[in-house]
Amino acid sequence: MSEITNIFIDHFQIPLPVTLSDATHGEMSQFELITVKIADSEGAEGLGYTYVGQGSAGSIQSLIEDYKDLLIGEDAERIEYLWQRMWWELHYSGRGGPVSFAISVIDIALWDLKSRKQNTPLWQLLGGHDPKVKAYAGGIDLYFTIEELLEQTRCNLDNGFCAIKMKVGRKRLSEDIERVAAMREFLGTDFPLMVDANMGWRTDEAIRAARTLSNYGIFWLEEPTIPDDFAGYGRIHKEGGVPIAAGENLHTLYEFQHLIAADGVSFLEPDVTNCGGITTWMKVAHIAEANNLPVTSHGVHDLQVHLLAAVSNKSYLEVHGFGLQDFIAEPVKVVDGYATAPDRIGHGISFDWNSLEKYRV
Ligand SMILES: [Mg+2]
């Protein structure tokens, strides 16, 4: 038995290279990274991590701390068992939200540990469909001028991207439309262009926006409204006339199922660092498959490339990392529009701990 012997938690506050903004989160000048290393009795180690833009990192850290007693001494290979123990341990006061982030970090570390012990890359262990995954550049650019937006896009094209996402949700819809029109003009008719409203609209506003955006051939409209309004998503999907992506703010498996049941989504977009980890992410991918829907991703592309590589119903990998790639030894690269899941064992991500040290909280 591979017994969990120790859990090490670290917390860093990392400044962003440039200040970012979207429709609901205000200006972001830093992000917080929480990492967990799980060691077992045979000398193996697994690494998990999550990130938040603002707040709650301290709570997530202390929830992980709370889970230590439950995990130490247990068999590290029984991931589903440990996942259920963690879920029910804090279910009454903590279902979803920060608890899902805390479970995610630990779950990622356990899967890393398991695939390292089996001497196999994570994407192979999880299903091994195809290591090549289409990737898009996710811009956080709502208040960029049109010139800055196009300059960023030029840069993304030079860096190998063949699909791009931009933010929408400015004060007036006409401003969004002007920006989307400029991007469409620049990129050409068939270039995959996604737009992301970060929950900025009410249902009726979202439907009006979606109908107007449908004239610009957008690949998907992401998070048109709050994640809690499943019926609203159903209406936007049906009446808006554009494909809908959502999932980065869903923190339980059941929320994904509710969204699918409401016929509110075309692309499921779980984030492995906040939905409950790899265990939940794979379940979401499989219920998506059973509903004939593709799965995409949100954030942490170095990790999520493995998950999309594992499954057959993959859509695009989102590439935006808050600059975290600067702290990763061999970050995923995009070549001719594709990212490739690495052949290193586990998820194969090693942080540059020395460079991170000065950002320790
Ligand atoms: Mg988004």
C-alpha cells in the first residue's frame, strides 16, 4: 500500500505582468497560487495546485490543512474513496466553493502521484485518446483599446495560435460589437473567434447581445450570465442563436448536470483546479460525451492539456496562465494551433521553487 505520509502546503502571491480586466472581476494586478505536495511511504511525491484572482486563498489553504488528519495514513491510490471522504467531511458547511478548490488541489496531487508511480504520463493513465489538442489564446482584454487588442492578436498569431478569445461586456453593446467587428475583419471569415462576457449580462441583455454577435460568426459566447441561472442559460442558448460555453464557475458535478439538463450549453468548460479536481473533471467530460457535447477547459493549460488529451470529445484548450508559465520548467508550447500533452511521467509540471520563493505569503 502507498500510504500518505506527509502533505506540504505553500501559498504565493504573484504580481501579473500587466493589469487585466473583464466584465465582473474589476482590475486584477496579482493572483494567488496554492500548491500541495503529497508524499507517500515509498518515497514518491505528487504535486497539485490551484489559483485565485482575489481573496479566499487563505481559506482554501486552511481547508487543505483541515484535510490533513483525514488523509495521512490512508492509501494514496484510493482516490475516489478519499475524494468522497473529503466531500462528506465538510459537506454541511462547505459544499462547493472554497471546499471544491481545496479538494481539487489534493485530488490533482493524488493523480500525479498515481501516474508517476505507474511510470506513465497522466493523459495516458486517464484514457490516452490523443496527445495533440487544439488550443486558443484566451485574452483578458476588455479595456484594451482596439489597437491594443489587434496588437495582442498579431502577437498570438506569431506565437502559433489559430483560434482566439476576446472579452465582451463593456458598458454599451455597441462598443462590444465595434471591437468584435474589428477582430473579425482582422482575422478573416472562418478564423475561430470566441467571446467571453464573464457573467456580465442579465438573461434578456444576453439574448439581445447573442443575436447581434451571431452576425459575426463567433465560435462560442462564454458565460453570458451568472452561473446560478440554469433556466436563463437554457433561454440564451435557445433564443440567442450562438453556441454557449460555460463551466469555470461551476464547482460541483451536479451543477454541470443541471446546466446540461437545462439545455443551456454547447461547450462544457470545467476548470480542474476548482470543480473538484481530475476526478470530477473526468466525470464532467463523460457526462458531456453521453450528451453528445464537447468539453473544453479554463486556465492552467499545462495541466488541462492532459485531460483533454485523455478524452475523445475534446474541444479547444484555453491557453492563458496569468504568467504562471514563467515559473514552470517546460511549459506547454502551441505549434500550428496545437498543444501537445507531454510524455513525462505524471503531469510533468515542475515549478521553479527558487523563483517563487520571494512571493511566498
Ligand atoms: Mg471565461
